[in-house]
Amino acid sequence: VQLVESGGGLVQPGGSLRLSCAASGFTFSRADMRWFRQAPGKEREFVARISWNAVSTYYADSVKGRFTISRDNAKNTVYLQMNSLKPEDTAVYYCGYAAYWGQGTQVTVSS
């Protein structure tokens, strides 16, 4: 299993970023996928989840209405569109499948 996140960076408050996670080594089209994040000095926390067929999505209260999880099963990729970013969204963002994680991508929200 390999999960490779990309798309992080530095953005001003109120800005947007789209994260991508390219997956391989398993049947992506049958896999529920998740995004998590970990801020400095804090535990990793759940951000969003999407079912294998994209019918069902679920979000942490802290990102609901601002973030959107989506997927392209033809590309074996899951996305996280992040809008109206806040400084408290600063963290390393990870995509996850079962017990597997990617290496993460840093998102920094700062003016």
C-alpha cells in the first residue's frame, strides 16, 4: 500500500488549497478513504471520510462547510478541497486507508 499526499503549502487566512492523495497497492475503488491532520504538539485528528463509491461523506465539526472530500476512482486519487482556511487549520495533513498512512503534506495558514 502506498499513499502519497501533495498540494500543501503556505496560504493566507481565508484562502484555499486542494490536497491530493494518490493511492496504489490496493483496490482503491472499493476502499473508504479518510483525511486526518496533526498540528504541532497535538494528537492526530480526523478531518473527513468518503465511502468507496462517494455516496457518503462525513466531516469533523471543525471543518464542516469549509472542506470538501472527493475522489476519482479512475485516477486512484482522493482530494480535500479546503476553503476559508483559518490559522487553526495549520497542520500536517495525512490521507489514510485502513491502518495505512501517507507521509503527509504540510499546510500552513498565516498572514
